[in-house]
Amino acid sequence: MKPWFKPMIVWLIPLAICLPFIPLVLWSLSDRWFYPALGPQTWGLRAWLYVFGSAGAQIIASLLQSILVATITAFTSVIIGTPAGRALGLYDFKGKDFISLLFMLPVIVPPLCVAMGLHLWFIRLSLAETYVGVILVHLTFCLPYSIFVMWGVFSNYNPDYEHQARSLGASSGQIVLKIILPFTMPGLIVAGLFSFLLSWSQYLSTLIIGGGRVTTLPIMLFALMASGDRPVAGAVSIIFVLPALIVLLFSARYLGGRSVVGVR
């Protein structure tokens, strides 16, 4: 490998990642930009003044609702997905292939069909237009990813460490804290990250189940895009991307120095 190739790759990868966001930044800083101009004809801060001014309270409320829903969904997804992934990864039992297929159905079936089908049940259970209903419909899409991530983790996990700790007098709580959590922590973070990002970007399921009462940031963003005010939509898009990017960078930095141990 030539000496100049590696630094070029190091710079090209971040550039490729940031390239789609350049139009958003340009739109958010424009007052007038019409086809066929390649750049804004008039620059201004109207969009940002609007976002942090008259619409600030509404945008902050939507942002907080998105963070709340995505965080609870990710936490619940990991809590449920970990024992399910452990059972699938460590044990062979009758019907295992059929159960794994059932877990894949929410990913295979179009999200609109899943959301519409659940909407009828949620209306009967009084879960429609509630935060609980939105979190539950997000779980249908996030939980399979958590299960399959943890399935892969426990497929390479050695349970003999637990048996040895138990023979030395360790309690169940100590085994979880001292053995299971350290050995599976990278997988738990990846599962939580996937669940958070999937829940964070959900629009259709939130709109159908939330019924407009649960107003997350994607709901507001699509409304702004439909209104045709592209500068404001660009500014809100940047705000929408930042929390997910921060979570991704934090997880990548944490996982960069860790590896799964205790493998078979």
C-alpha cells in the first residue's frame, strides 16, 4: 500500500459521510434559492431565527419526545432481546428455526402493513394515540435487531465461566454483574444503538399509532417539508441528525477499545 493511500482514505470516508448534509446546511442558511442556481442566491439566518424563536418551544418539545420514546424503546428492546438472544445462541431446541422466522417477520413485512394491523388492536386496547402505543409499535421493528445481535453475541459466549463462578459461591446477581455484563457489553451497546436509531427515525408508525397526538421530531420535519419551507426544513433536519450522530460517535468511541471476551 502506497504511503499516501491510507491518509486519503481517512479523509475520504468522513467526506463521503458529511457530503449529504452539505445541502441541508446551505438550505438552512439561505433566504432565496431557486432552480437552476447551484447555490443560494440570497443568504440569511431566517430559518435559524425561526427555529430558535417562535417555533423553538414546539421544536424542543418534539425533540424531547423523540429522545424519550427512542430511549425507552432502546432500553426495553435490549432488556427483552438479551434473554431471547441468549436462549437462541446457547441452546438448541425444537422449533428454533420457526421462532427465529417469527422474529424476522416485522423486518420482512412492509412497515405500513405492520402499523395498520397493530392499529386496529391498539384501538381496542386503548393504546392508540398514546406514548405506550408508540413505544410498542417501535418495539416491533427494533426488537428483532436486538434479538439477532444478542444471538450472535451469545453464539460466541462461553457459559463455563458462569458455572465456575457459581461453584466458587457467586450469587446470581454477582454472575450477572461480574461475568455476563462485561462479556456482552459491546453487544448490548450495539443492540441499544440499533434500536435507538430505528426508533428515532420512525415516521409512518408514529403517525399511524400516535394519531398526531404524539408529535416526535420526524412528524414535525415531514410537516415542514410538505409546507415547502425548505430553509426551515433544512435547519430542523440538522437538529434531527445531531442527537443520532452524537449517540453513534459515543458508541463507536466506546466500542473502539473493547472486544468481546469469554468466547468459546
